[in-house]
Amino acid sequence: MNKYLIALLAILLTGCSTLASAENKPINAERKVEISPPVELPTDRARPDLPDLGPAPELENTVWLNSNRPLRLADLRGSVILLDMWTFDCINCQHVIPYLESWYDKYQSQGLVIIGNHYPEFGYEADLDNLKQAVARLNIPYPVAQDNDGKTWNAYNNHYWPALYLIDKRGEIRYRYVGEGNYSATESAIQALLADVYP
């Protein structure tokens, strides 16, 4: 075996062990979350400069965790809703959760409502006890709706985990983002919608 091939194998093995150790971190490991400074909006502005993506479909879920009753968008008019489409064993979904927790802590008192819509990818994720354990393990403080039949998932014509939808105080979808990342832009959109004058 020539020395170049040996060197290449050493690099590959080192990279794999580094990747494996990173993947074996506990899912609720402490992560640093950067929070953007507040967005300064002109006081004469009536609505934030975000696209209007149409009315948000109503939530039809009947099983809820971290809530003593089913939540309905009609009852939440005047609040900004962040709807997170997720499933508990999706690593990308797990990476978004610390940001959701931070925004929940920071903006709940200003009118932000975060809802996790749990649509399972695998059969064991549909089990309510497994979902309850995951919500506890991940320290999720906001309401989570079980969506095993995909009613909410399909109503939003969603196809991906994770996907974030921001619904304004009037019940209109104003922002959508699929996947990890874009956290600063998402937080800026939250701030803009919270600053929106309603009605």
C-alpha cells in the first residue's frame, strides 16, 4: 500500500470518528443560541413588510401536550403564532428546538404562541407515550399537538420536517421556512409581526 493511500485512509478514519462522536451527543445537550437584537420599525407602519401567504388553516388536533385544552387559531386572534411541523426523532427538528425554546421564553409575554405540530415519520413516533417521553426529554415548554392522521400537516400542504410557519394577529400566514437555519430572519419576522398593530 503506498504512502498516499495510507494517508488518505488515516484522514478518512479521523473524519469518521469525529463525525461519530458529534452524532452521539445527547439530543438535549446544551447549545448556545444567538438571539438577534430587536428590529426597529417605523411607528407609522401599519403592517410588516412580509408576504401574505393566505389564511392559515385551522388546527383540528384533538390530542395536546403542555396544554389543558385543544388550541384553535380562531381563539388566538391578536397573537402571533409560530407553528412548527416536526417529529421527535428527526435530528434536524431537534436542532431547531433550542431556538423555539428561546423565542418562547423571550416573546411569550409579548403575544407569541408557539405550537409544535407532531406528525410522525415512523410508527413508534405515533405512540403517545413515546411522544410524551420525547417532549419531557427535550424540555419542550410550549404546547404540542399530536397529528398522527396528518390533518394539520395536510391542511398546510406541508411535506418536510422541520417547517416553520408564522401566522399574524389576523390569522394570515406571513412567513414559511423549511429546514434548519435562517434563525435571525425568523426572529426578525417574529419581532415584526409582534410589533404589528392589530386590528
